[in-house]
Amino acid sequence: MRSDCWRLSVRLGLGGVMLSTLFSLFTRPVLGKPQDASQSDLQQMQKKVDQLEQQLQDLKQQMASATHSAAPDSASGQASAAKQPKSDSTVDFYGFAMLDSGYQFNTNDPNWFDVVRPTKLPAFKGEFAPDGKVFYGVRQTRFGVKAFTPTTFGDLKTIFEFELFGTGVDTGQTTFRLRHAYGELGHFGAGQTWSPFMDIDVFPNSLEYWGPNGMVFFRNVQVRWMPLQGESNVVIALERPGASADGGVYSDRIELQAVKPQFKWPDVTGHARLARKWGYVQVGGIFRKIAWVDTNPTGPNLSGTAYGWGVNTSSNLNFSKNNVGKLQVVYGEGIENYMNDAPVDIGIKNNLSNRKQPIIGVSLPVLGVVAFLDHTWSERFTTSAGYSLVNIANSNAQLPSAFHQGGYALGNLLYHPTKRVTMGGEFQFGRRVNFSDPFNVNDYRIQVSFKYDWSKGFEY
């Protein structure tokens, strides 16, 4: 189309030059001729001039028509370009500042003063006396960065996120704690993030930080494959292995000091999720090998191997526009370190009929249950309430005071004066039941929190 317009422009220019040239050539002699020149010669020259003018007008019309016909193609090209998917990279900074305050009517391990963990409640009367205290903290405060970049291999996504809730050697401290350091490219991901065995969407809209004790909750270092992505998805991962053990009634025996853990294989985890308008259902699974080696060449051989496995079924059910049920049931053996609040993976068991191996380690069965309801009263007010449970099938050589069962419950009323501000109050309950002695304890708390969110995104 551009070549046609160019040709017409050339023809138009040449026509104009010819017309002006002829006009000047024919006009000058006519003006210079005597009065008796023939009338027929003048008429012929005038006729030729008229013909050239007509040709010039025709060329102008053709050029205007060609320009008009080219315009829709240009507009079509712009529309087509507008339909192209946005390909700009983005980075988002986000986080929140949060104050937790409250009153605990009973007591627990002081390193866990601002959370409800049944495993950290007293194992005997007076263990963490005295009862009753006020607590304050900002340990939930969080900061994170997410980035997105489209590539020829699929979308590149990364996340780096930390909070101030100290654990491990920093238990009880307000200090840096890594939550996520993870990246994805297309169908593959690597780094530290949620285990595929868990379902973070089961976590209720609560003020209490630690959450339901019967929930599978574990951020782990992993390599994962996501053959199906979207609201319905499938994820398979190889995760960093790890486990803990209980020496039970033999904890003070020197023979156990030479027993060291051995992890030769990663944990294999995964889930499949089916999403629909009514909500979703997810089924997760895990399989792992846990081994330990007796490095003492003399005495009884205490080396051993156990296997861990589990099935986790979870769901969010949209009962109505303002009511969402958050449900989960998990059962398995030797998967306690994947639970939100459970004790050891391996328990000790008497095997006295075998002199070479009088005690053995076994995977402890665990049952976890979560049932919560998130209710929206209005744009400003929300409520969450529910119950959770962990039950351990203890081995026969564990201490009578070993953790056997824990309960967790809460109910709250939250106020959102603006979209990015949350404040409210919450009543919390925790319960611990021991393995074989009669001791059990309840914990009651009232918590008031203030949370201020922020976020800022950029394109580059």
C-alpha cells in the first residue's frame, strides 16, 4: 500500500510540472503573436491545458483514496498491538507492622509467651509458675518482596520474605526469621516455601500467630515440579529431610549419646487440588525415610530405620457469600515435624526379648483435625472461630509425662476501619493431656492486636 501511494505522489508531481511547463510555453508565444493569429491555434492549446488540469485532478483524487484506504490497516495494527499480552516485569514491596498484646490467665513456656502452643504448656504442676501475666510484642511484623518477569520459558516468579518471630536458637526473641526465599520458572520451582503437603488456605483469619495445632504447617527447602498450574493444580516436590526423636525413659542413658541421625534421601511430598465455585478440595501426601546410626562399636546395636507417611485432606467450602468453612484432616506416622504443633517423629519402644537390640525407634502415629469458620459481618467487621486437635499414639517407653493430646480454639471480632488496617480482640484456649499420668492443663488468653498493612508495586 505504501508503494502505491508513492507512485501516485510521483505521478502527481510530474503532472504538476508538465502542466506548469506547458502553460508557460504555450502562453508566452500566444502573448507574443500578432493580432491576426488564427483562433483555431489558441483553442487547441487551451484544450491541451484543460486536459492536463483534469489529469492532475484525477491524480489528486486517486492519492486521497489510497491514503484513506491505508488508514484502517494502521488502526487495525494498533488494535492488534493493544491486544498483545502485557510483558512488563513487575516488583512488589509489601508487609505490615503489628502489635500483639494481651493477658494470659495461666502459664506456659516463657519463650512462647505470645502464642498458643499446647506442646509448650506445663507437663507437670508448677513447671512454669506463677500463673497470670500481661504480654506485648511486635514479632509478627513482616517485610517481603515479590517479582514477576515473563520469559520464553514461562513466567519467572520470585519471593523473599522475613518476619521478626525468632525460633530455634533465637526462640523468644524479636529478631530476623526467614519465611520465603523461593523462585519459579514455568513449571519448576526451588527454594524455601510452603511444603506441598500442607494447605495454607486452611489457616483461619486469626490474631494469634502460631495457628491451629492440628494443621500441617511447614516451610521447607525444596525442589518442585508443577505439571498443572492454576486454581486446580498438581505439585510434586523433593524436600529437605529432618526429624526428631524422644529417648523416653532411657533419655539419661549414655548409650544413646552415640546414636546419630542419618538422612540419605529427601522427603517426597505432593498434592492435587480441584477447585470449583463452591470452593476446593485438596489431597496431599508424603513419604520419607528416617534412619539413625549407633556410632559406638561396643555394646548393643541401637541403629535403626523407620518410615514416615501421611495423607492430608483439606478444603475451603463457600457455605454462602459471607461464610467460608476451613477444614482439614491429616493422619500419618513419623510426620510430626510437618505439623504446626506436635512433638517428636520417632518414639522409643521396648524390645527386651532381643538382647542385641533391647530398644527400638518407631514412627509415632498422629491425627490432626482443623475446623474453622470465617464470617464477614460487613465491610468493616469479620469473625473467625473454630477448633483444632492433635492426637499422638505414644510408644510404650515414652515418659508418662510425654505429650499425648492437644486442643486449640479461638473466637474473635475484627474491625477494619480502612482496607489496610485491622484491629480487634480474640479469646484463645489451649489444652494439654499427658501420655499416661493423670496430669492435664488448660490455658486461657485474651489478645488485642493492631495491624497496619502497606504495599507498593513498580514496573520495569
